[in-house]
Amino acid sequence: YRRITLELRNRGARINHKTVLRLMNELGLKSLVRMKKYRSYKGNIGKIAPNILARDFKAAKSNEKWVTDVTEFHLAGEKLYLSAILDLFNGEIIAYNIESRPVYPLVSKMLDKAFDR
């Protein structure tokens, strides 16, 4: 109703915002408020790890090269975060963990499972 009131005033109509809100309710008009997209990137924070793999994503034996990532999923209006370790030898998932927030325990629990295995 705020944007509609402002536009009406820009076009020369003198109208109260409460009147616009009442009319919108009577006509069944509702505004759609979009959620802001989550952006976790905050610039360069901390140290950058050396590029040991150098894009060589093949391994000669099992447990030689592991890779990991955290992925965000949207399920039923809820965000879930998956952290998994993949063995580059055969593409097997070594360990994974799912949490509702992208915090450090998500990764540490996954690493504990991988080292136990």
C-alpha cells in the first residue's frame, strides 16, 4: 500500500495511506514480498589453501584423494546444508552430514565420521 500511495500522490491524487490499505483489502489485493537471497561471501577472510590437486581429479588408489563441499538445498520452504567427502578413486561418498545451518559442527561431524571409517 505504501508504494501505491506514493504513486497516487506522484500522479496528483491526495489520498491517505489508510484509505489505500482499506481499498486494497476490500479488493483482495496483496503485495508479494520477496525474500532476500542469502549470500555468504564476505570477501577474502583467512588464508587461502594451496592448490595441491592442480585440477588432477583422478586418484591411483583408494583414500589417496578426498574432496569436500557444502551444498545448500531448499526443501519444503526450509534450507538444509549437506557436507560430504568424496573419494576421487571411485567416486564413493566416504561420509556426509546434514544440518539446518551452515556452521562449523556441520563439517566437523562429517570429518569425524570419515576418520572413524
